[in-house]
Amino acid sequence: MPPPLSVTFAAGAAGPWRIERIEAVLGEALPAAARLTMQEGASVPAPPDAVWALRGTTSNPRYTTRAELDALAAVQQGLGRRQATRAALIPIRKTEA
């Protein structure tokens, strides 16, 4: 399995994806924005005109067997593919506790 991937989703006036709505379930909502872009890499800065940016990494599959990892790798598709026309981002903020 590849190492965890760092990804930044940045919202602003430009980007390949249109933001249809932003809803807060708990706490404050993210500021409104029209478009969303995705950048891979740990040291990639968000665009200077970004309204907000969500940074994260793919999860480390610690509690999976080799067979489960192989089955996942066989069907897993990358981010940013043309067939992916809809998505939901669910930002979760962790605390020290």
C-alpha cells in the first residue's frame, strides 16, 4: 500500500469543481465560495486567493489484513478522475483531548 497522501482542498473563485452548498452540522459553517480545487503534496500551499483550505492525509490502514489491502488496491480509484462528478467533503477538527 502506498504511504499516506497529503491533500489540500481549497475554495475560492476558481477551480474545476463547483460548490453547490455548504452546510454546518455542528459549529460554524465554512465561508461561502464558488469553486473548489485539489492539490496533492505536503508542501503545496493553498492558492493566495483561497477563501478557505482543508488539509489532510489519507488514513493509515493499520487494522487491515494483507488480503483486505490487496482487495482495496484492486478497486481503488484516484482523486480528481474525470468520472468523479460529485463529492462531499466532511471536515472534522480534532482536539488535543
